[in-house]
Amino acid sequence: AQSVTQPDARVTVSEGASLQLRCKYSYSATPYLFWYVQYPRQGLQLLLKYYSGDPVVQGVNSFEAEFSKSNSSFHLQKASVHWSDSAVYFCALSPASSGSWQLIFGSGTQLTVMP
Amino acid sequence: EAAVTQSPRSKVAVTGGKVTLSCHQTNNHDYMYWYRQDTGHGLRLIHYSYVADSTEKGDIPDGYKASRPSQENFSLILELASLSQTAVYFCASSDFKSSAETLYFGSGTRLTVL
């Protein structure tokens, strides 16, 4: 069965520090992978997505993620965070090879950026 | 700018009562979805639709009905609301061309069942 695990429910970093939010997936083939962000009182917005090719994908607001097939991971990174990055971040998987387009979400990571 | 609007923003309902959550999109997207978000959990798919007058069950459809009267509108109906249905509900739309389509979400409806 497909699944997405975000092992860190909460992450706190200082403004200007680097960031990594972890995401591990379980799927028999190479899936489509996504990171969505949810700001307070808003819906989810797409940060970036991976289909194939270059394992490092760039997203909005200087976020990037690296796909690793060997580790079944898709970690989100940012070199220097800003207080406005405080939000909940969701990793999601689409089981592409089955033709399904339904997204499977992880439980989310609450990011708090301290000034 | 893609737009998905949900109403109401929040609602308090009584156990056993009927609740209707509404969603309207101006994206001209074929696909619409209803997700449920529980504290500490990711989003789970309740129902979806890819054409007007047709709906499909998602992963957790029990206790929910859906209605898609037009391409723009998609409703989620709780005929007999229960305490366990207290959650935040998100509507989303997508222009399905592949299995990697971006979903556009509304701001959510916070439902409290007492």
C-alpha cells in the first residue's frame, strides 16, 4: 500500500537558519511527489512537484526538494528561512504508474520560525 | 488566478442534524474533491467528481454524500452529523491532464458537531 510519512510533527528554527523537512514514502514504483504548504486560515498551496529527471526540484519562495529513490525520500529544504515561512507543510504522493491521480498526504509538519 | 471558494467558513452542528458544505470554483476545472483534515493527520479524500451530475467515492466516504450539479459547484452533505465528523473540510479542484496535476484548494470549512 502507498503511504507517506513525515516523521517530524513540529520543527522550530531561527530566522536565517537552514531548514530540512523530512518526507519518506512507500510505493513500489517511482511516484509523483509533491510538497504543499498551508498558511494559517488558508487552504493548501503547491510549493513544488517531482515527476522525473533531475532529482532536485526547485519550487516557489526558494524552496527545493531532493528525490532519492534509494532512500524513498523527498526532503524539503531551504537555505535561509524567514518568519513568514511559518506554516504547516505537507508531503504528498500520487501513485502515477497505476494511472490514479489521487493524492496521498502525509500528516504534515508544523514549522515555526523564531525571530 | 485560480479560485476555489468554500462556504461557510465555519459551522457548528448538532448530532443527528443535516449539514451541507458548499464549494464553488472559477477555474473551469473538470475535477473537484472533498478532503477531510483531522488534527495531527494529513488530508483524506472523501468524494470526488470529474463531471457534472456524477460523483465517486474516495477513501473515507461513509457518512458523507456529495453532489455536483454543475462544473462549478460541488457540495458535501452529512445527512446525520456525528461527533466523529468534527474536522476541517477542504474542497479542491484540478484540471486533470495527468496523474500529477496540481490541486487548488479552498480555505476550508471548520465543522464542529456537538
